[in-house]
Amino acid sequence: MAASVAPDNGRTCTTSKLPVDLQPGVVVAPGSDLGLTLDKEKSDQFVVVKLCMPEGRSPKAVQVLTHGITYDHRYWNIADPANPEADTYSWEAAANKAGYATAAIDRIGNGESSHPLSTFVDITSNATALHNVVQALRAGDVEGQKAAFDEVALVGHSYGSFTSMIEASRFKDVDAVMLTGFTHKVNTRTPVNIETSDYPAVLDPQFAGESLDPGYITPRPGTHRGLYYAPSTDVDPRIIERDEATKGTVTQSELVNYPIVENTPLQIDVPVFIINGDKDGIFCNQEPLDLGTDCSSPERVVEQEKPFFPEAPSVDAEVIKGPGHDLNAFYQAPEAFQASMDWLQGKVPADE
């Protein structure tokens, strides 16, 4: 099978491990200060950070890219099956061409980052680890940095959007928040589809020999199209095949209290941008009886989402016609990337 990752065209990238605090939270108060912080030297936790700098430029702003469940930092640099040398599906490349640095992470418990007990991998520990990354980037402490970044924009996909949203609300240390594959309402079928499609990762041949406790789960073979792509068909099927072959995990602790997370009061005081495909089968309504979000237009998305961000100076949205949930993987990805970079340049310019 061909590589699932696009080349790092036009940028210099460094991948490293960054020590982070482990702070599991309280189920009934996700993303709060009620979690127990475990000393990071004793818990020995870390996240993988891929820092990319556009060649010939020294940007003052960095985008921190946070993936969704069962993915890792590779989601932000998907290979083009039709042209392995291209960066058609690479958010990283689009951001670097726009002049931004990017820091794509493997969330705690995901990819090559450390895997603590699954019970400890929840929205609070995810947000705390992301906060550690933001602080390190502002201090110039991430390997590959030439200088500290003055401005930081959080970019999330799906559960990475949850993570970014909670981090920005709790720690107030970023300059903009961009949410993809996310709204505050889910399609009626979503909870059942996710739970019935997943099973313990230890039962899956792809994770044979890995020391994962039963709380780490993964999609059953053959379920990726239904979970992350349907009902859209505007995607190269080879990308879905690679998705299956490189799938990751999610913990039950990340899923158990998502309704509470979706209704956690937010104190985000920076500009917010939401961009989705109109065929996002997880969050957007596809049928009249769905109870998710009306993604028929950017205006309708803003109308439904603005009450969740009462302190944000602005809430903007874009709806891309055609894509499903995994926005970066669809034929319309370049359109989504351009809209996102245009918005961010208006709020947090790459260079000032």
C-alpha cells in the first residue's frame, strides 16, 4: 500500500517528544480544575509534536493542529493517491504556504504519544496536555523552534475540536480557535454508530503485541466509510483504505461524557471559526428527523453556535458543499484550506 502521508514540500519539519502533565478530570465536570494533576516527572507522559516551518520565513504565529478520535498527527498531511508528490490534502502545507508555522500533535493516548491507563485519557487530560504544548511554543521550548511564537491559533478536528475548545476556554492562552468536523449538536444516529462500530483494540490484529488496556477501543474492520465519510461519496476510495490500515484508538473515558462536554459553559474570549462539510454525518442533519446541526449555510451554523461562545468577539462559519466528516480527506479539501487560511489571516496574521 502506498504511503498515507504527503511529503513535507516547502517546509522544514522536526518531530519530537514534549513532556506534559497528566491531569485526568472528573466525569461530571469535564475540562475543569477539579482533576488531579499527577507529577509529570513521576507519570512520565509526553506528546509527539511535529513542528513545521515554511522555508525562508520566520512566522510569529503558529497553528496547533489537534486530531480527532482514532487518528494522529498524520491527519493533517494526507497523501494524494493520484499524485504522491502533491500536497492536495495537506492542511500543514496550506498553512505553511500562507506563512504560518504548524505544530501537529498526537494527543495523549494516541499515535506515538504516551499511553497512560485509559481511565486517565479524557477531555481534561487532553486539554491540559494541549495547554502544555501551547505554553512550550510560546516559550520557544519545542524542538525545531528558532524563536518563541507571539501568537497561537488552535485548530481542531472532531474530538480535537472539543480539546481545543476546552483548552481555550479554561486557560485563555491562545489568539484564535478554529473548529473543523464539529458542532455542539450531533446527528441522532451518531452515538449508536460510534459505540457499535468500536471494540477493544486488544482484539484487533493491528494492535497485536501492544500493551493497551481494554479501555482503549478502535473501529471494527470495514467501518471507516460509515463512521467518517458517509453519506458523502466525494472522496478517493484509496484514502479510506489507507485509513483502515493506519487507524488508531480512542478511550471509553473520552467518549463516556461527551454530552456533558458538548454542554460545558465556555469562556472563549478570542475569535472562533467553524468549518464543516455539509455531508458531515456525525454532526450535520442529513434527514428531517435528525437532531444535529442545520449545516445548510454558514449563517445557519453561526446562528446555532453563537450562544455557546458568549465571550467571543466574533463567531464565523463556512460550509463546504460535498465533504463528509473527515474534511481534509475529500476532493474539496483545498477549498476548505483556502477558506480557513483567509479567515485566520484576517484575525491572526502569520507575520506582523
